[in-house]
Amino acid sequence: MKLSKAKAAERIKTLRKLINEYRYNYHVLDVSIMSEGAADSLKHELTQLEDQYPDLITPDSPTGRVGGKALAGFAKIAHSQRMLSLNDVFNRDEVEAWVDRIKKLMPGFKEEYFVDIKMDGLACALIYQDGQFTRALTRGDGYIGEDVTSNVQTIDSVPFKLRQSDYASLTKGRTEIRGEIIIYKQDFRALNDNQIKEGKQVFANPRNLAAGSIRQLDPKLTASRPLRFRAYDLIRSDDSEISSNSYAYEALRSLGVAANRQARILLSVDEIMDFAKEWDDKRKRLPFNTDGLVVKVNDRLVFKELGVAGKAPRAAIAYKYAAEEATTIVKDIVLSIGRTGAATPVAVFDPVLVAGTTVQHASLHNADEIARKDIRVGDTVIIFKAGDIIPQVSKVLHELRPKSSKKFDMAKELKRQYPELDFIRVKGEAVYRVKGASGKLLLKAAAVHFASKAAIDIDTLGEKNVAALVDAKLVRNLADIYTLKKEDILKLDRFADVSADKLVKAIAAKKRPQLARFIYGLGIRHVGQQTAIDLAETFGSLHKLASATFDELNDIEGIGIVVAESILGWFADQDNERLLADFERVGVTPVHTSRAQGRLHGLNFAITGSLKSMGRDIAAEKIRSLGGTFQSSVGRDTHYLVVGENVGESKLNRAKQMGVRQIGENKLLDMLQ
């Protein structure tokens, strides 16, 4: 019998309440208040009523999880705060060293840690506005993620609306919940059993399947996968609202979001190691895959004050368990050439499951390592995953070696696999390298790196376009990129008038690159982005860097003997000297603006609330790039408090008490222009 609209509205309200209560109990409390069949029956009735009265459908209705229209792609969105990764540790000594560093940075530090099981999934940030789910972002590069809202809203454990509870104040304004999208082991096995029955290829591992499911352009396909969300962090515009990481977990569960119940507050390294031992034994009984623990300083204020080193917070680590082992047969040893010209031997073997992941190749590092372990094609080997991530060969089972096996000859294999390249092995080094930059393979890798976003950032000069230009002999070294002419590019099949014109203009716009980006783009071995920034800040020009002594390089914090020797060796190489001369000849002039010369030098900024135009981390980077200092909290030395939207009261009150000037987002943008 068809219900009247008034009665349907009342029934719909009750059904939604029951379904959401079932979801909360099942996903957050691990309690089932009704059978899955009964819950499905309620959802079916709700769907029918909403079909009858479409105007009664609301954004937070459980029926919205079935998946909408296919997407054309994923928009790029800046994170409000950078999504960081964690540094790995593998034993007690490394945990103790981490604690010692904290105590050195913060004398009087009172030990209190929050320790949780590390989930093997895809990191994701959920954004709620006034308690209503509005957006989901992947980690991306940490600064900018992909908008996967349409797919994430198909996940039943993601609440469309945060529950009203003792933590109701956290549902006002902007709330960000970070966590992992995972697939339970039993659900993964069931999926693969079904794949086998249907004669389809099985999935490799739960993590890759979860990541692949979230990046599907058709949300209906995502909805068909048994994805779950488990939170590990809660972020508010006012940091003072979340006093500790343990408090964040309590709030998350009260708001209706699943968070691991295994997490504990621990007070010493002894307690951390006891917890690690306990879960090393019990982790196989967990519903999801894990490779270790996450250990954090519990106090959020202390956590924030300890800051960030590189891509990781100083106040947190990932403790990794010893890897599982398996045996397999080496089918071949192939040689891979990296962007720095190093030749790395890689063992290819029959697929084998190790620590929950199917692997079929492992790095053998170099010729000396192969000789030391005497690894040959046809050998049965024991493999493991270092940190449960990187496949490694542990040892050879010589008893199972074929009688016809032959020792691996690195030099001979290099000539066979790369006849067009010349290799050298510097005395005292274990690695064979391509001589000069004449090899096409090396040049392509170097050019792709040089043009990448983290380096010079030349738009449209990606891998395929680089390959076409190198193959056509239009680019014979990196400096040749700046000699490209539109009429020459148009001769290639890949380019039309518009694309050729766009590429030439993009290259011309990067003739005065930032010095740090240029140094990183050169591909000097061991020189990453942060090291390149440190070198630019220390020497200020490419000429001074090229003339630097070993002691000058070694004295820079973070640069040791190996990195200093690598930099000296790069600038001493005749091929590289010619390359730098070619850059100068075509008018490429790297520039550097010291922080001390920036127009915001000497000014300290803090931010409260969220900004419309950019995330907080992006704003901090812009302030620093102009010589200013970004502060996480308001102090007596703060010059400006930038007031965004959905602000908390604590920073505003503190700023008033200390006489700190308050400015809006538009004023900040004017200062950054």
C-alpha cells in the first residue's frame, strides 16, 4: 500500500535512524544489533520510498552509497595541512634513539606515547562542515590530493553526518578526519575466490585493490568493493580543541567514526616494546593486514612544537615488524638503469605471496652483492620484505641449484642488455654507471626528472614527449631542451601547432629557474629536494656551489661524507662541466632569493581557521619563501595573526591579550603577491 507523503516522510526518518544506528554499532562498536539481511531489507524499503517521493531524498541518506554517475577525472585540491609520512624504525635501539632526540630537542619532556596498529591501506582525508560530510581527498603528494568524494561516499563505514554526542562541539565548523581505506582479509579472500570461479585474474593484495577501487572513475564499481574506513587523526581549525592523540580517538568513536580499539597510552620504551611483542604474535588474527605500529607523542601541543623534519613529523615513528619469508625460483636477472646512470640488477622470479603481497622481482643491488650471495638464474632463493615493503633476497638454497647453472657476469650482461651504452665502474665503488650522458635511456630518464614538477616544472614535457624529442635527436643533452624550435617540433607526429607552441613557451618561461629546483633537476646522486634547498641557501649561486670544497659541503647540516663526495664528483666530471657550459650558452640562469632578502624577512605569522584560497601548509611555504616565519601558535613575538573561516577562540583571545595584529586572508594574499 502506498503511503501518503506525510507518513512516508515519517517512515523515511525512522528508517534512516535505524540504518545509521546499525552502521554505527557494526562499524564503530563492532556490535551487530540486527542481521545483515535485516539491515539490507530496511535499506531496500528506504530506497522504494525515496523512489516514490524523490523530493524527500537528503544528502545524508544511506541510499546515497550506491554510486552515482561516472566521472571524467579527479580534481586536485590543496590539503588544509600537509599529510605527512612517517620515518621507519625496526628495533629497540632505533626507538630509544628517537626518544633521545625528542628529549634533546625538548628538555623535561614527560614520556607519554599513543601507540596504534599500523593499517596497510590508502590514506584519505574526510572533510565535514557543521557535521555534514562534504569532501574526501587522497594523500597525493602531501600538499595536494585528489578529490575522490563520489567514490568515498559509497563506503558504508564513512558517516554522512557526525553523531551528536558529548563531543558535539566538534561538529561545528570544519572538521577533518584522516584515516586509511582498507579491505579486510576475509573480504579480500572472498573476492579472489569469486574471481577464480569466474575465470578472471586474481587481485594482488588488499592495499592495491583498495587504492585501485578508490581511483575508479565509475563510483558504481567502487561501491561493489568491500571497502572500509578506519580513522587515525582528527583535525580542527583550533588546535587547542584536541589536547591529545588519545582524546582524538575517543572523540572519533563518539562522533560515529571507526578507530582501532587496540590503541594504547604507553609511558616508556619498555612498554612500547612489550606492546610491539604482544602484537607481533597477535597481528595475524587482526581482520586487516599490518606491518607494524604507529608510535606518537600523545600530547598534541608537544607534538606540534617538535615540528617536521623533511617529510615526517619528529614526534611520530612507524615501528616495523620483521618480514615474513618465502621461497621462489629466479627466472632471470635483468638490469635496470636509473636516472643517475646506475645499473641495478633485478631478480625476476615466479610470483610468491610475502607478508600479504604478491611479489615477482627484487633488487639485487650491485655486482658485489650478487657475487657475495652467488645468486644465479635457476636458483631457489629465500626472499623477505624489508620493513614489509621492499622485496629482498635473503639467501640461496644451494642444495636445489641446477647443475647447469652459471655464475652471473655483470659486465657481460651489461654489454648484452644495453649494447648502445658504455659503462664504467669507479675504483672503490660497487656500482656500474653509464659513462657520460650519451645513452638515450639515461638521457630520457634525466630529462623527465629535470622537467618534473619537483624540479624545473616544464609543462607538457612528460615522459612520452621527452622520448619523442630524444629519439628524433632534437635533444642530445639537458641544455638542448632550451634550443627547441617550434618548426622542428612540428615535424614529429606527437605535436600539432597548439601543442608545439605551448611547449616552446613553457620552456622559455623557465630560463630563470629557482636555484634549488635547478640543482635538484640536475640529478646529482644523493641530492634530494631538501638537500638542494640547503645547498642553494648556503652558496646562493651555481658558480659558488661548483667551487665548493669538501669541508664546506660536509659542514652543512644533513650532508655527510657520502653526499659531499657525490657533489664534488658530479662537478668534477668533464661531461657535467660541458653540460653547465651549454646551459650558460643557451641563456639559462638559475636565481636564488635568500630568505634574509625576502620582503617578509623578520615577520612572524600565525593562522587561525581555514583559508579559502589555499591550505595552511601552502600558506606557510609561501610565507617562508618570502623570508617570513610561520608559527603554529600565537606568541609574544608574533607580528600577524591571519584570521580565516571557522576560527576557534583560543588564538583570537591570545592575540588580543598580547596585542598581536589580526589580518584577514585578503591582506595576507596582498602581502604574498
